[in-house]
Amino acid sequence: MALTKITSTNIGANAVTSSALNLTTLRAGNTVITGTASVFTTLSAGNTTITGFANVTGAGSGTFTPYNDPLVVKGTDYTYLHLKGTNNQAAVIYNRNGTTGWFHGLDNSGNMKLAAMASMDGTGLGNAKDGSAALYADTSSRVLMPSQPSFFVTNPNSSTLGQGELLFGVVSANGRHNIGNHYSTSTGRFTAPVTGYYQMSYTVRFNNTNNYQHPSFRINNATQAHTRTIWGGTLDYKSLTFTAVFYLTAGDYMSVSTNDGAGGSGTLEPDQCSFSGRLVG
């Protein structure tokens, strides 16, 4: 028997109620629902295919009281939630009060992405799906974090050693970068965008030094004594590298400084001194 519309019925012990529930096929073990199903309580006998748009609302099972879980997927053995899209696209959208949220799904190339959505509309979805991502896994299972703050800069010119913060002005080409633009080429400082742990490193190469040199990290312009390395003065070339992980609060800034001893002299070699860092987490 062909049914074109059901408003209230029982299938086994399961009630189906809807103001507009169109059934094109109803047969043993398989139910296909087309159109818009605004309300359906339970339909568990056999397999159910819904073509169109369906809203699932309700207080849920109460498992996480006082929070709601209106949709529960439960299997008897292994349980999978299968999302199948066209054009390699399928995703879960996490909607935060209808304003902003997150995209978790596949992009046009079939790569998995986790990206913020600035708006809950087609524009927000398109930008999240096709734009930058917080977390990205390609089809070869390689995981990237392309938006993670990171920088590597070098000094463009030779400079005379003195006391104070060093300025590294080259941020492009040959692996140099400044993701997020948190390093300033005008001040020589990296400003932490979020609170967390940061791996920082500096390399300096001296020439024609005739006294002690004290390169070190500074946090908010305060010298970190435990990062200081002292070199004796001779006229030979000298280089050193120091790397450490720091806990920084959002807004803290880091720089590299030198402090020559007792009026020493010398130069920093061009393009042979560097400052780098990245957010670890």
C-alpha cells in the first residue's frame, strides 16, 4: 500500500509524529523519508533514509543532565556515524548561538580540516571550508597547523656591538617567515598572542671582539640571566646558539640583547645572526 502523508501512526512500538512527514516508500525493513521532517520521535525498525532537511529537537536522554543530548547514535557492537557528501565534502558544524562556530570536515580535496567560522551563513562556511585552518590533515595522514604563530628572522646588515636589544629586520625568503605578524621588525620584539609555552632560539656571530660579550633573552625588556652566555674577548670569529622553552602570558614580548663588557668593541656579522620562535601549546 502506498502512503503519501502520515500525521500520526505506529510502526511496531515506535511512534512517528510530524506536521509534514511525507513517506514515498514504506516497506518492511526499509523506510525512505523525503521532504522536510520537522519532528520525528523514533523510527528504529529497519533502516531509515531521510532525503531533505530534518530538525532533531528535544531534551534528550538526560545522560549529561543538566545538558541536553537530543541526538544519540547507539549500536549493538561497533558504532559509526557515517557522513557522506558530494564533491568530497562532508562536515560537522558546531554552531555557537547562531553567531560563530567551528567547521570540522572535508574540504574540496578530501583533506580533513578544523577551522573557525566567523559567521553562521554561507559566507562563513565557505571561508572556513576553503580558507586557513587551525588543524589540517591531508590524505597521507600528515597533520599541519598552518595558523600556529611562528617566526624566523635574521639581521640584514653588520652592526656594532653595544648594549641593548638587537634588531632582526629580514622576515622573508630562504625560509624566513613571520606567521601571524607577531614579530615586529621595527622593535625587534616578538609579542605572545596567547598565553602558553613558546620555544625560542637565537644565534649570534661576533667579529673583532676585544672584550666579553653577554647575549641573552629579554622578557618585557628584563634580561633573563639564565639565558646569558659569556664569551671571552679575542679578535677571532665567534658564534653561539641558545634555545629554551618559555611560559609567556598574552602580551608579553621577547627580544635578544647583547651587553658588551667594559667598553668592548666588535661587530655582528650580517645575515649570520637570527632570532626564531614558535608556539608549542
